[in-house]
Amino acid sequence: MRWLDWTVVGVYLTWIIWSGLRAGRRTNELDGYFRANRSLPWWAVGLSVMATQLSAITLVGTTGKAYADGMRFVQIYLGLPIAMIILSRTLVPFFYKSGVFTAYEYLERRFDVKTRSLASIVFLAQRGLSCGVVIAAPSIILSIVLGWNIIFTILAIGLPTIAYTMVGGVQAVTWTDVKQMVVIVFAMGSAVTVLIMGLPHGVSAGDALHIAGSVGRLQAIDFKWDLHQDYTFWSGLFGGLFLSLSYFGTDQSQVQRYLTASSVNSSRHSLLMSAFVKIPLQAMILITGVLTFSFFLFNKNPMLFNPVHEKEVLASTRAAEYQGLEKEYDLKFAERQVAAQALAEAGKLDASAPAAVAARDAFKKANGDVGAVRTRAATLVKDVTHDSLYKDVNYVFPTFILTYMPMGLMGLMIAAILSAAMSASSGELNALATATVMDFYRRHWNKDAEDAKYLWFSKVATLFWGLFACAVAYYAANLGSLIDVVNQFGSLFYGSMLGVFILALATKSTNGTGAFVGFLAGLATVFTFAFHPETKSISYLWHNVIGAVVCVMVGMTVSLFTGGNPTRKGVEAGPIS
Amino acid sequence: MAQAPAALPEKDQDLTRTYALVVVVEILTVAALVLLGVYFG
């Protein structure tokens, strides 16, 4: 990082904190703090919905996935547009017209207080931990590649976020989200420009995509039916549908976003914005990763992108073996570079021409050879350090940023990574504070306090969850690669949570006991599937389907045997008394 | 003094066409992604 990069990062942080504090300066009562007095325009809410979902893990991890595995990851979003239509027709108008602050508040009205409390506790536990991971992931990467202290990077993300979220509430969160999305899009555009300009003379962006495509990097859609694969058309469409329904429909960090819109139609439009934009946006991020793959065919990169264990390996008894692999890697890299150049030139010929076929085969072999050396090096690192989960895909894009981005733009990319982490965590902190205050403090301990008292407690709750997330981030940083395991944590809970809301909205005969037992049964089943040796290889996307189905079936059955719902309270919406 | 008229309840907008457009855009996006793999693959 040079002086201009530091200046850009400094200006970004100052701008965001200042505008965040300014946006919420008139927030002096609870409705303004948690729902912005239902005054925000649909486009700002829509950008906030997307910003909350787009964390630094998405930005850095997705590009890394595309580098290593191609564009298949985009399939996870195939269910999202359908989910947005369903939510727009069902839960969105329902929550909005009910006048609730939290999604779980409605569960008490429909079922009972224990179902509301259980749902809210599950949200607090799961989202509190994941907020820590959202901060930890970029903190670890930035600390390793920039050589910064991990506590410094955690606090650089955590403290400004806590400050503006605590002072400004949801208005500060939403308006900073809008600015952060602009920073992210602008920075990604500049990265794509640098990637294309970094290709050698005679190799166009189209040639780069042809080369990447020859080794399957552009195979985005896979129609194979395989429950054990994470990313297929079917797992994305069905598993992704349930995941999106649950995340956008029952997770307070998203529900709270669209409760701030100025009308129910604005709320719907804010979600439908994601339905239109999310897949193309994600595809563009993945294409950036694919272009990074092509860029590193012609520009030298380290054998392993994650340098965290390099010193340890070089100090071990197997240092000579590692250095031998590095020499072999240099050789294979040069061979692949020649093969890639030849393939680019052959691309101008007819694809079925013998010279083009031979160039493609030669490049595939050369790329396989480079991959084989990298795999052997990673295995050696794992053997020496006993870090069985070691991998380096998350370090691909940061390595490009820090090695090849010009001065100033490097600072802009670091600001974009900070933006992604801050926009995701600020929405989560705000939602965690809302659930704490509305579902517990006001519901159980202090029902008739003045607004000022609730507002004060809301700020304390935001501070508490912010510090909790920073502490989790520090702990997660020490877990190293386990962070990826924690990342799939949400799918253990989402399906069952969705199941409870399906019971609430789509069935009239379910009672509180049925919903409560169904919720617990769904959670137990998903945990069993996720950790049982015979079923744990099933993709985590299907956990969302399993949880929802089990919760609904058990909930309805238990209700049948416990007297059903005598009042037949159904789906009517209206202000909660 | 004349009283201000009470605010009319918001009318639910018919978004059927928008929903249909979402589905059409998704089908076209998936088709484009398939073609991307075929053309560059």
C-alpha cells in the first residue's frame, strides 16, 4: 500500500462514518431508529437488501471460486427471483401491514410467546455468530496479505460500523449501504479494466474467455441431478429457492430492510430489484474471477496464494521438497503461458481446425500440470502444518489487487472489501439490536417504558452485539480455515425457520405447540443430516428443503393430536395490539 | 376550519406483469449462461 492507497482508504472511512452519523442525526424515537419511520425510497431499500447480502466473503470468495472452479457458483442464486415473487405476494404485505418491528413478533400473534422467543433466540445465536464471521473473513485476508495485525483489521471494520449503526440506527445503515454499493460496483469495474489491460498484446478479452472456457471455467449451468454436488441447476433452483425464501422472508437482517420502505408497494419493489439484478451482478463478479484466471496465465502468481504457512514449511525438514516444487511450478507455469498464447492465436482459426484442437489439448494438459503441482504443494503444507482445511482460493483476488492494481485503485479495492464487510455487518447489528429490544427487553422485562428508554437500550444492544461480533471475529481468525465451515452454519437453521412461517401463513389448523415442536424437529433432523456419516455428504443447500418440510409435517401432525387451533386464527393482517 | 381529508389506505398495486417479467428475465439469463458456456467452451 502506497500513500495514495492509504489516502483513498482514509477518505472512504471518514466519508462513511461522517455520512452514517449524519443520516441518523434526526433519529430520536424507536420507530425512526428501527424502521426509519417507514419513509425510505424503494431503490435505497433495494440496494440495502443487496448490500446486506453481499459480504466481503461474497466479493473475495466468489472471485476465488470462479478462478478455481469456474462459474458454477452462480446456480445457487437461481431460486432467488422466484422466492422474491413469492415473498412479494405473501410475507412482505403481511409483515408490512401488521406493523411489526421483527418477523418473530408475528409468531406470537399467530401461535404463542414461546414460538416467538425460540425463533428470535435462533436468529440471535445464528446471526450473532455469522456477523463475527462476516468481519473475520476479510480481516484475516487483509492481515495476511498486507501484514497488518489481525486485531487492527478487525477493529478497522468493526469500530466504524458499530459507531454509525449505534448512533444512526437503520437510516444510517441504509444510506451507508447505498454508498458502499456504489464503491463496490465502481471498484469491481476498475478491477475488470485492469485485468483486461493486463492481458498481453494480441490477446483480447474474448480470447481470454475462450482460453478460460477451454478448461470449463465458463460452464455455469449443470443440469445433472446429484444431491451431493453443491452447485447444480436443481440444487440452485429448489435448495436456493428455500434458502432465499428463508433468508429474505424470515431473517430479521433482511425483513428489517424492507420494513423501512415508504409503502408496501415500495417494499415489494425493493425485493423485486434483487430479483432482476442479483443473478447478473453475481455473474459479473464470477466473470471477474474467470478473467483473473486468464490474467494469471500471462502474469506470474505465487505457487500458493495463501502465504500463511510458507515460513513454517520453509523452516521444516521438508523445505527442500517445497523449494523443488516451486522450481517445478515455475517451469510448468512457463509452459502453460506458451500454450495459452498459442491457444489465443489458434482461436482465430475455425474451432474444429486440427491446429485449434491441438492447441486446446496442449493448453488443457499444461493447465492440468500446473494444477497438479499446486495440489502437491497444498498437500505438503497440510502435512507439515496439520491444517487439513488449508486452501488458497480466498487469496486469489487479494493477491491480484496487491500485486497488479495501480496506485490509488488498490486503495479503492481495499475500500470496496471494507465496504462489503461493513454493509453486511451493519444491517446485521441493527437487526440483532431490534430482536433483542423488541422480542426480549420490551416483551419480557420492560413493557411500558418511554421511547427514550427503549432507544437508549437499543444503542446499548447495538454496541453489545458489535463488540460480540468483534470478539467472535478474533476467535474465528484463530480457527483459520474453519471459517468456511462456519459459513454454511446458516443452512442448519434456515429451513426450520421457514417451516414455522409456512405453518403460520399457509395453515389454519396449526397451534402453538405444533409449531414449537415442528421447529425443534426440523432443527434436529437437519443437524442429524448434516453430521451423520451417511448423510453429511448431501449438499447443504438441501438442508433448507429438509428443515422446512420436516417442520411443516411435524407441526401439522402434532397440532392434530393436541386439539388443533380452536380459534382458527389465520392469515389476517392488521396492527398488532 | 375545514378538516384535512383522511389519508386513503394504500391500494395494492397489481404487479402480475412485473412478476412475469422477472420469470422471463430469469429464463433469458439462464439461457445466456448456457450459451456462454457453449460459445466459449
